[in-house]
Amino acid sequence: MAEPTSTPRINAQYLDSYVGRNVTIVGKVTQLRGESAILDADGPITAMLNRDSHLSNGNAAQIIGKVNPDLSIKVLTSKDLGTGVDLKLASAVVEATHNFKPLFVYESTN
């Protein structure tokens, strides 16, 4: 049986606490540069895209990926969320999940 895994919701300010871990980020795509994108999630985050990533400049996006040592994200999955996303609400959800971690994040007890 696979071990349960957690992909905590983070923004730019939490990147350095999650190096080597999978995370979920919601932010606005501010630049697309070939194989990478810059998302604004309470600060800039560089996302290293995969060939299945289809993001649009100016739209919100959700990415699930692994935080690299240089604080970029290796994207595992991405979803273009369009323009109707309340990014202040997305930021508030990040803060709630960090203020009440036991409700949101599965931590292994091993």
C-alpha cells in the first residue's frame, strides 16, 4: 500500500522550508519563457514546466511540483485556472493551512 503523501499549499515565502518536497501553488502567470514560467504567488516563483504544461500569460494557474534547491519548482502537474481566480483568497488559504497544519497536512509519524 502506498504511503499517504501531502502536497501542502505554499506561496513564495514558504519555498525555503519545503526544498525536496512536493507542494501545491496557486498564482498568476506573469511570464512564460520556453520551458519555464514565472508565477506570482505573494512573490515570484520560477516553475520548470513539463511538456504537458499549457499555461497562459496573465491567467491564474495551479501547479503541483517539487521544490528544487534553487527554490524553483519542477512541475509535476499544472492547470490553467483562467482569469476569474481570487488570488487574495488563495493566499488566505495558504496562511490558514500553515496556521492550522494538523487540519491540512499529513505528517508521517515515522
